[in-house]
Amino acid sequence: MSATLTLPGTAETAAAGDGKYLYGIIEAPAPARFDVPAIGGRGDEVHTLQLGRLAAVVSNSPRIEYDNSRRNMLAHTKVLEAVMARHTLLPVCFGTVGSDAETIIEKILRARRDELVSLLGQMHGRMELGLKASWREETLFDEVLAENPGIRKLRDSLVGRSPDQSHYERIQLGELIGQALQRKRQEDEERVLERVRTFVHKTRLNKVIGDRMIVNAAFLVDEALEPGLDAAIRAMDEEWGDRLSFKYVGPVPPYNFVTITIHW
């Protein structure tokens, strides 16, 4: 059965020379429109371009390079959130602008159809959730000293000595504390991840930010298991909240697990 090509009836309202800003790929049985402001602040309509049941979510846009200002990034994200509320979404990299509807349909929806259909199947019924866990600063150093008598002894030996007199000992102390913190970070990271493994389909560990963060993770989660993950994180917060702080966000666009990059 041949796929049908459907264009929305908005092309006549596009400004001369406009292209199409591309937000993401979805499966949709019919052309769709989304009541959310498009990027650029011109009042353009967010709509789909269809090839059978495969669809690209787009809006009219000048053919420009968008800077990653907070305003532009927020507009892009708001569209993705509106689309996610109704469809399984494959997000496209920020700032992707196609020359026209036909180019998007032919070079993306038709040329990459099998890839996109497969990815949509993998993401169906799943969501991305994010978790950051950080040490509370007021407890961290005391724990290191309590767990490492050698470090505590070296620290105490420096009391009353000038930095010039104890230069090398202070360097040694800093190195030992750094090593102890790294071991502690690995142990606490594994302890946190072990609590959520049952509820997670895939995990991506991103780089931690700063000295106190121990986990910066994205989880791909089956919708049916989200309540279990929520409960596990609440339990960790209740049990470990005096020494760890948790930031749990989502659902968010699944950039950590699938991002469509376009090379025209």
C-alpha cells in the first residue's frame, strides 16, 4: 500500500522565503495542529507534515540560524512538551530548519522511514525522567573524617602549623580527601541506582556537575512502572534526606535516548 503525502493548508500564509522549523517526529493518523506558540515569536502555527502515519512537527520559520538563547530554547521545549502530551515523540536537535515542506517529507520522512518507525516503536509507552542527587555540604566532610582515621590524623597534625611549614602535608591531605570523595561518590551512586533499577528500562549517566553531585542520570521508563520509580525516589529522600538532596524531573523530551540529527 503506497503512503499518502499530505500538506497542511498553511503554506499560503508563509512569508516569502520561509522554511520549516522542525521540532520532532511522531506517528499520527491524520494531520494535527498544536495550540502552543512556535519558535520565533511571530505567531506561526505548529502543525504536522504527513507521509502516511509518519509525521514531522513543524512551524513556518525564516531560514536562519537560531541562537540558543533562553527564549528560543524554551519555545522549542514548550512545543515538544505539548506534542508529548498527545504522541510518542522523537525529538529533533534544536535549531533545525528545512527549506520547505517537500524537502522535509522526502529527505526525512521518506528516506529515513524505516529508521524512524523503528525508533517510534522503541519509545512507545515510555518516557524520560531525570534524577540528580547531591551531598548536603554540612555532612560531607564530617563523614570523610569519620570513615578515614588516617585523614583525620593528618588533618589534626596541621593545626597550629603555618602553610609554609606544612606545605607538602597540606597537598597530601587534599589528595587523600579527593580520593576518599571519589570512592564515596561511586559507592553512593551505586546505592542510589540500585534502588531504581527494577523500574528502569534504560539508564544514561551524564557528567556530574560540581563537587557535591553524585548522580546525574536520565531514565527511560515504561509508563506502567513510573509510580514504582516515584515511590522509590520518595523512599530514598525520606531515608537519606539528611545527607542527600534529590532533584527528580519529568517527563521530559527523550533527548538522552533518541535524538534525530538532520544533515540536509
